[in-house]
Amino acid sequence: MARIKAEASADVFSGFPQAGMEFLRELKKNNDRDWFRERKDSYLESVERPMALLVTEVAARCRKRGLTIATNERNPVMRVYRDIRFSPDKSPFKSHVGAGLRGSRAGRGEIYIHIAPEEAFVAAGFWMPERAFLRAWRESMAKEPRTFLRVVKALAKAELRLSEEGRLSRLPRGYDSFADTEIADLLRLTSYVTTRALTPKEIRSPELVDVICEFALGAKPLLEYGWGLGYEPKRDILEER
């Protein structure tokens, strides 16, 4: 059966259905190709379709408010099938549903939405970028530290902060002279991402579109900083999730 496309329906997002959450719970318990094959229609209707509607509406609303992001028109929702080629975990399916929205400018910064029964969140920024992109980011901060500090301040105004996941214990090579500066901790980051948890109540509500849109607009300065570097990564981080 063809993947469901958001544009094929006039429906609007009305909240992530309880049936979808139950399906993901059961999929986690029964991560088996035969089990999934027999219930694929349920997955498409209760999990993939509402997520496709959600990201399409978020993208449209953000564009109206000045943040140019878009879904993957062909497949707005990420594949449920895991890439198990290099993983010791051979479970064939993801037990969450994810979708991304990205800008048209270089840098592939994204808004990423992740929904699972045990955890749901939305993230924005540049997750685990290539070494060359990370180097360009650090060089830009070192050259004009005030510019990026204004980005951090703008995030704080929107009650957002940069994630410290994967932060280096020491400054990267060549940046020791910045040890006592305001950007020392920022130079040790290996991703430039901000996140917001999504509550069960928000997930079930049509207002989730507004919640994610407000988050995305709050993260806009971070995305625009990365896009402004003009670097085009070879890795596709959306496909790796």
C-alpha cells in the first residue's frame, strides 16, 4: 500500500489518536515482520496519517509567520523500518514515529518531531553535524562571539536553551585561548540543538500544531545562524533517525 501523503486529504490534524499510541506500544512488544504486516493498515491510519497531517499544518503555519520550512513532499513521515545493517539490535521496526521539517537554505537545520508512548518531544537545530560543519560553526563563533551570544539570548527569551548532550569535557583543539570567555562552553558543544518535551495532553490536542509552531519560531535564530554559514553537509541527519 502506498504511503499516505498529507496533501491527499482535506482533513486537518485533530490530535494524535489514542489508537496510534496503543499501536506503538504493541509494536514495541511485537517487533516482528509478520505481526506488522498483518496490521500495516492500522499503522498507516492511526500513526502515519495523523503525523503527516501534523507536519504539513506546522510547515504551512510557520511559513505564514516567516519561517520557511517544508516537509518532504513525497514522504512527510520517516520510515518505520529501522536500518539494521550495522546495529546489534536487529528489531526491524521503530517503536516511535518521527517527522522532520527543514529549510531550503544550506545547512539542513531541521525541526524534528518525535512521538512515542514513553517520550515525545520537538527539537530544532543541527544535530551531530559533520566535522567540517562543526568547524565552520566554531570558527564563526570565535570570529564574532557577540553574534552567537545574541542567538543564545533570543533562545532564552523564548524559554529555550541549547542542549548539552555530547558536550566535550575540554575545549576543542585550537581554542584554548577562549577558556575564560563567554563562549567557552558553547565551543565545547558537538550539536547545536534546542528541545521541548511534549505532554500527553498536548499530543492528543489539535493545539499541538500551535505548540510546535511557537517552538519553531522561538528556535528561528538558531536555525538562521546555521543556515547563514552556507555549508551543505553530506550526511542526511533526518534519514539517520
